[in-house]
Amino acid sequence: MLGAGIMRLQTIGIDKSYGATRALRNVQLAVAAGEIHALLGENGAGKSTLVRLLAGVERPDRGILLLDGQPFAPRGPLQARREGVAVVCQTPMLAGDLTVEENLLLGSEPARWGWIDRRQSRELARAALAELQSEDLPLHARAGSLSYADQQRVEIARAFLADPKLLILDEPTRSLSHWEIAPLFAALRRLAERGISILYISHFLEESLALCSRYTVLRDGEVVGSGAIKEMDRAGLIRQMAGHDFSEVFTRSRRCLGLPLLQLKQVSGQASPREIDLTLREGEILGLAGLDGAGRSQTLRAIFGLARLRKGEIWREGRRSRRPAPPRRWRTGIGMAGENRSEGILPSMPIADNLTLTCLSRFSLLGFLSRERQWFTALDWMEKLGVRARNPRQAMDELSGGNQQKVILGRLLLHRAAVLLLDEPTRGIDVRTKTQIYQLIDSIADEGKGILLVSSDPAELLGLCDTVGMLRGGRLVELRPAKEWTEPEIIAAAMGPP
């Protein structure tokens, strides 16, 4: 590790408030040159606020930022980037109509005599993708046509190209599969060996324990722990993050599986899924495992009518479902929460509107919406779901990711969906909120509803599900009770021969 001992980043007594809410209080953080440093904390702990200050999006109310021992007070993200701070956000921020190559070089295109040097651009773009072992990404493809995971890989490669002094990664593996994470970690270690400092933010504690040398924990805007990560374990980090132990992350009620709620017979999409036979029963949580691109999300989208079927039949409670389309699926009691949380909400609209979006007719009389009934219903559901917010009028984009996910699940329950299609329902959510959502999912199944669950976390599949199916190449290659699987078997089966 080059430059060890030289402080690349220091935050001294940083305060930041939004009205009466103190987001950060006297935050002290030090990251050495060439160090991979974990920044940990639950949703709402202050991590995102600190990142915004470092990225130049906002300014601290009090305190000092130092970069290589010099005052660091960027007036915007562009200046922060020019001074050596690159940030990769949770959600890819690509220009969808531009190509992969154009996105990688955007704002820093090599030029000769006032013209972009296309040959050098291609060489730089290929080198950045090679750093991540992502040469499979086509340089001339439109970024908007890529999958969510591939967009994230482009975003990370673009940050590598900036050759920053400090690289900030906020949930970089949120949409990556197991086989894509190892090349990322190898690339980060190479960057650290060149003296580049990395501030790593992730809710997957195992990643921080495996990758980082030091850590800092934020809770309620304050630093509550820091030190060498090799001296800590997962339980100790959770105690610091939450302020107490979580004795039981997964809860499983005693329930008997009932009649079929949903049946797939030889269901095939345009490319994926391929000839899937599947039955979901009352009270069952059925998990779908597999690598990104194996067909898990595509299967849920085909069931919900978001993707066209090439052949096959979908049956709901013994009746063949014709003309699949989302409105019809809602009417037959099938609801879906997609992989990309931002696509499932109206960000600038109130919580009340987002909760009641699919059943507004219940709150209308003679064509007029009763706001009072809507808000009181939303308030009741917010209490049931444990949504942390000021009131039902608060905008969705002001909530943490975990609270947004609770509202999305609440919408399915309020709509009285009997079949819930959940795609990565706990991705990017802290340990405390994950535990709450696990309890909620278990209680839904205990009511006799059926849940088809996609997850990239083997522990989550084994802890929540009654049955686990493995998809490879769009096909369902194995299906057996969860108790007959182990985590290594799930990983090995996902990466097996197609």
C-alpha cells in the first residue's frame, strides 16, 4: 500500500443540519493514502449526507474538510472531481442516449486540434472496462439499453478513468452478481496499491470485512466507532450500527402450504425465461436463485405482464389467465415490487399517494378523491409497517431506501394482492430495516398469501423461503425445499454449466 500513513482525507468537527434535523454532528474521519476504508451505518445514519459534502453537492455548516492536508471546499461536483474526488452513487447516473464509450469519457474526451480523438477514446474506454474484467460490455451500445447491473459496471469504470485521489463507492455491488464482485474487489485492491484511497459504503457487512482495512460507523449522524476492521466481527459491527444486538435476523412462522395460487406451464419469453413449470401455493415463499441474467427478473416481469410471452400458460387459482397485462394482473390479485426501487415510486408525490396508487377508487366518491380518508388510511398503514416519516404528506424521495421499500410493500397489501412478486426486496437496505422487512414478508405468508421472491443473497433465500428454485440460462434447473440447500450449494449451482 503506497503512501501508508499519509492522510488523504480528514473531516474535522463536521456538522450539517436541515432545519431542526441535525444530520451530522462533530464527524471526525481520517482515510490514509492507499487505504480502503469502510463507512458503515444504518439508513438515515448520515452516510449519504457526508458523501454529498465530499462530492461538493452541499457545504458543511461547521467544520473542515482536508484533502492531502489542504483545505477542501469544492463549489460543486465538477470541481470536486477536478480536485481528485470521484463518487459512484447507488443509482447509475448515465446519459441513456449516449453510448457506453461516450459515457465513460464524458467531460474528459481526449482531443487533437479541437477534435475528439476517437482512437484514443476507444483505447481508454477498453482499458477502463478491462480493469473491471468487463470487456463483454459493447462500447457502441446505448447506455439506456443496458441492464441495471451493466449500467453500474459502466459507472464504476468511469470513476476508474478519472484516476482520482479519493474514490467513494456507495453500494457498488447493489446490482452486481457474485461473479461480478470478485473482479471489482481485485480492481479496488490494485487502485489502493497505486496510492488511491477508497471510501467504501455497503450494507453487506461481509464485503467490508473482506475488503477494507479500517472502518468508521455512523449512528444518528455521529461517529460511534472506528478502528482496524480485523479487530471486529459482523456481530460487533451490527451492535455499533444499531446500538443493540439482533438475536434473530430471520423469523419463520409455522405454516402449512395450501392450494395452488399461481401456476406456470411451459412459460417462455422472447429470450428468457425458457419453458418454466412452477407452482406457488398458499402460505408459500418460493425463492428464485441464480446469477444476474439467469432469467429471475424476466420471469417475474413475464408473470406480471411487463414482458411478452412467446409461449406457455399462466394459471391463477385454477383459471387460465389470458391477455396478461399489469392492470389485469392487479385485478386478479397479483402485485409486483420490482428490482429498481426508483421505478416503483412517484418520488415527488406524498407517501399517501404512493400507498394508495393502485386502489384510488376506494377513496373516491362521485369522482372526487377524499384526501382525509386517504391520509388516515395511509397513516394507519405507516404505523403498521413502521415507516419512519413526518406524516403521510411527506414526499417519497425524502425517505430512506428502506422506508420507501416498506411503502411499496404496503401498497401491495393495501391492494389485497394474494400473490406478491418481490424482486430483490432488501437490496441496499440496512440490517435493522432488513429484519423488519423479513418479519413483514413472513407475516404476509402466514396470512395464506403466496410470495415469489428473487434474491442474490443465499442466506436470505435459506432464511426466508420454504422452497428455492435455481435458474440458469433462463431455465429452472433445480427446485427443492429450502432445508435441502446450503449456501455453498446455491452459489455452486448458480455458477454451474448452462
